[in-house]
Amino acid sequence: MTGPAFGPAGVSGSDRRSSLVVTGLDVVREGRRLVAGLSLTASTGEVVGVAGPSGSGKTSLLAVLAGLADADAGSVTFDGEPVAGAAAAGRVGVVLQGYGLVPVLTAVENVEVALQHADLDAAEVADAGRATLSRVLLDGLGDRLVDRLSGGQQQRVAVARALVVRPRLLVADEPTSELDEATRDHVLAELRAEARRGAVVVVASHDPAVLDTCDRVVDLVPEPVP
């Protein structure tokens, strides 16, 4: 599948270049090799899709790309260092498939959590949280506990939490699965805006409409481990 003609040349608002480099990556889970010898380089301004049927390893691969899990072979680097280091330094934003929200916190508090180590005062954190919720069409819902929100609203809170840190690498696992078409397209536009701002964006999805917006797509076909 191919997407719009955005690439590194289409980046605006950032002079800094970034690269995600995957070399000879193997990911094995429960006796299946979900990823075998994957190598790719994704640069600033690109949106890379990850496709595959349920159980094909999309979530496992994204966890490795985000520095949240180890690969069984190969390496993942971002800006020349192991991706786990970039994640620890706050340069990676992650949208988890299960959202990973804190149910006893409000929507805006869940977004603000991502800024706990940022050099911002309380007012700046609050402003950033509410502004980012607005980006995903959640104006007026910031003070509501997330367990009182619908699944689609919670999904957008998770997207906002990833966006608020202005990541250099944005890894999103099924970020639109519970959204209607119009809201899905809006969220995809926000992810594309992050790429134009200077991020590398990786999106896993089972939705052809989502994958069609990506610059290129990695298809996962798991195989048994001999």
C-alpha cells in the first residue's frame, strides 16, 4: 500500500533530523517467530504502517520499536542510540492498544502524567494538557474521570498523552480502532501533523483506510520457530 507523497522533504517547523533504524530484527513469542530478520530505516517526516492479522505480532513489534520490550535478535536504534535510551529520555511517545490510562485520574490528568519530568510549571502543564485534548476533539471533557468516558474517548486521551510530549518517535498501536470515520480521519491528520513537525511515526492497524494513509507498510506474517 502506498500513501500520500509526504516524506522527509515534507517536514516543516524542525531542522533536526531523526532516524529509526531496525536491523535484522527477530521477535519470538510463544513459539512463533512473529518478526524474522526485519530491517528498515524510517526518517523524520515518515509515517510507517504495520499490518497483519490478529495475532500476527503487531503489538509485540511496536513494543520493541518503542523500547518497551527486548527483541530476540537484531537491534533498534533511534538517533544513533538504542531506542530504550531514547524512550527513557522522553523522546518516544506511545499509544498503547489497551490505552494504559489511570482510571482514578481525569482525562487531563492522564495527559499531564506524561509531562511529569518536563521542565514546566504547573500552569504550563495544565495548559498543555487541555490544548492537546482539544487536538483530539475532547474539549470540555478534561475534568471527567477516564472510566466515565466511552472507549473511543479513552482512545483519544491515550493519543493526546503521546502527543503532548512532542515526541521525536511516535509509536501508535491501533490508535483509531474505536473511532467513527470522521474522528478517525481527524486523529490520522494529527499523526501526520506530528510527522510534518519532525517526528518519525509508526502506526499498527488492521484498517485498510488507515494503512492507505501511510508512506509505506510492513506486513507481518508469523512463522513457526523450528
